[in-house]
Amino acid sequence: MDAVLREAELSRTAVRSLGTLDARAAEPGIAGAAALLGVPVRGFAAEELAAVSVPHPSARPLAATGTASVAEAAALLAAGTEPGTDAGAVPGVVVAPGTGEPAAPPARARAVLLVPKRKTRRATCALAASVPVRSHEDAPGARLLPRTHGYIAGEPGSPPTIPTPHTTAAMDMHTHTDAHDLRHHGDAEVRDEKLIDLAVNVRTDTPPDWLRRRIADSLTGLAAYPDGRVARAAVAERHDLPADRVLLTAGAAEAFVLLARALPARRPVVVHPQFTEPEAALRDAGHAVGRVLLREEDGFRLDPAAVPEDADLVVIGNPTNPTSVLHPAASIAALARPGRTLVVDEAFMDAVPGERESLAGRTDVPGLVVLRSLTKTWGLAGLRIGYVLAAPGTIADLERAQPLWPVSTPALVAAEACMSRAALAEAEHAAHRIGVERAHLLAGLAEFDEVRTVAGAEGPFVLVRIDGADAVRERLRSLGFAARRGDTFPGLDRNWLRLAVRDRATTNRFLQALDQALLMGG
């Protein structure tokens, strides 16, 4: 709890109450914490918590209590119902041993999650506050769903705890309480364990030596504040754009947060399955996010007609993570409308030979925003560097939402270096090499009757379906290999895995391990 308060830069005296599941309210740890803080414990029934939309749902608390996050739900529910709370107070801090998530506020206030759930081995804690809403304003924060939307896991008529893919490419506009953990990323599969990594899409043996040296040389200039003008000009020249159409960011992840906070959006839509961070950022900013779920039987290909006309912000990846589908540029451009922002995540486009189907550099598509990352091809995930390409007005709006000096000097030097002709030629060679190694992986996977791959993969990874893939993944871990679970992506379930493309020797060893893992399952 103290760590969560420090993260919010608050003292213990700011806490108004502790919220949790009513069945846990009398547990010694929670009662003792409340006594130490001098605040009451607010216990909420499982039905109340289940009716709350939480930004960071998890499958385990959903299965155990019917609530996708007890900590966030209880924090938001306590914050939203705290009487006489001013905007500067923090009425809802929740401690929920084992699980935690958010809730909703009354008509005259909205609950805001100040710190999302933070987990330790014994407890999960989230922190929320109540913010007054003027009578003429909508409250875009967390909201209570209709009572029929909440459910207790296992009761008759309850939906499955892990959703299955839709049978059609459907528009799903309700606020989601499903079991998809939008904050789960591939690095969690290999963190703190010595496994051969097929879970993270960063190219192996990177960054190259020449780039390491450039970054190391930049350390002599750390006493000066970062100056991004040269790197910005290099990115602009690389895409044949003026510099006022370029914004450098701390990776694509920062760009998603800036888009969610800086751009007005009444009805944002994310095309899934895809990278989950854009939806997570939109939800954290208080938006109710709609989903277009592409169909497996269509090869997860985009049908522009599936996106509703009134969507004023649309997010899609190309090539898409995790499906590895490369959508035609014309299909994506067909989504553009006057008054709509079209966000295309091209984080893996430099792994496609010739970057065909890219929209980077296009100025004729209204509302187009293209995101690029340098972390995957060049092995710079720890440095955090990416950029946004958009109309000057959009770039200015995003830049105003950035803190001062958002990109470090070493990251700026890396960005400039990766825009050189020699670097672009090296990236193109790597893209061709990835294509060869991907074909070898797909040929090996085709030997297994139990494995079905998404056709036409174009990225540095492939998506596969195996009945009981969650169990197969655990067996692979015992054999020394980490694969990316698929059930955290909306539109996929526990039967999907994403596999990064690696060199031939590593792939051959993996295919042997996969054979063992499948045999172990009978």
C-alpha cells in the first residue's frame, strides 16, 4: 500500500477508506491495515464488483469471484460512492489478497484510477479517487455496467471466463469486462527465467556493434539536455516529409498514450486481434472502446465495411501483431473519413521486404497517423525510441501532451543512426533473411497435424492454433522454450500461440521440443 501511495505521490493521510470483497473485509491483514490508517473497510458484494468495468482484467480473479479485478473494482467503487469527497482526496484504496481491480462512481462524480493494480506475492492493491463532474459534462471514467452485465463465474447462464473468437467480423461496442489481460506482453514470458525466447519479437543479435558504438559515444553528452532536431530531420528525410510531420517518442507505447490523451474521440474503435496497448491506453484515458473482431476463417483479413461509419478514431496494426497479416494499403486507406483519425501501427513494417503496403510518407489520406518503432529490428526495447508521422496539427497536439525532453540523448542518436542509408540497407537485408527463416519455421509446423498456422504471415512472427495450446506452452517451458500466449489478445483464446521467427538452428530445436510437448499431452 505504501508503494502504491508513493507512486501516486500521496501520504497515508490522504486515504479515506479501504475497499475489498465483503467476504475478505474481516481478514486480519486488511483489518490491520485499516486500523493503521485509521479508515473504515468498505466491503462490496461480488455482484457489485462484477458489475464494474476494469481497465486491467485478469482471468484468475474472474474465475474465482466473477470480478475481473477485485482491487481495481473495489477501489473505483469505493471512490465513486464516498460521500463528501473533494477532487484532491483519495477515497478508495483497495487491498485484495491474491486479486484486484476497479469500479464506478455516482451521477455527480466519477471515479478515477490513480494507480492500477500492483501485485505482490500476498496482496494486490489499487488506488482510486473521486472527481466531481459538472452537470453538463459526461463522465468518461470507469462506469457501472447494467446489472445484467455482471455475473458470478459458474452460475447458470454465465458467459465463459475465456471468450472464444466471434464467428463473424463483428462490432462490439460495450465496455469490456472479459478475461483478456491487455497489459500482458511477451517479455513476461521470459522475465527472470533462462529460456530460449520465441515470445518477444525483438530481432536476435541486436543492436549491431556499429549502433552500440554510436550509442556509447553519445554518453559523453549526457550533461546537456536532449536536442531532437537532428534526429527529427533524419526521420523526416527518410520518409520524404517535412519535419513538422514528425514526432519522436519514447517508443510506440508512449505514442499510444499521447493519442489517447491528446486527441478528442467520442467513439474509438480498435481492430482486433492486435497489439493490446492502444486499447489499454484509450481505456486508461477514460474512453469506452469498441472492438472489430476479425475472423479466423477469413485469415484475419480486414474488411473495411466492418468498421462502423461513426467511429471517429480507428486503430489497426500492419503487419498486425499477433496474426502476422499484412493488410493491403488500399484497404486500410479506405478506412479514412473526414473527421476520423486513422491510426496505423507499423511497428513491424521494417521487417517486410520493401515495406510494401506501408502508409508512412503518405499525405493524401485524411486523418492518417502512422506509428513506427525502432525497438524491434534494431534491438532497442530498453532504450525506448519510436516516432509518429501525421499532419502538422496532429503532431502539435501530441507534442503539447508530451513532457519536456521525452526522448533521451542516446535514443535520439540511435534514431538518427537508424535513418542512414547503410542502416536502411541493413534492415532490408534483415527483412529478407526473416522471410527465409519464417518459411523454414512454417514448413516445420506444417508437419504437425495438431498445428494450424495463420496463412500468409509477413511479420517476424507467426500465429498458430493448437487445441490446448495453454498446456502445450507450459510443457514447452519445461523443455526450455518460451512462446507467447494468445489468450490475452481480444478475438483469440487459450488455443493460440505466437512464435517469433528465429535462426534455423534455434527453429529446429524448437520443432523437436514441440514434438515432445505434443506427445506429452497424449
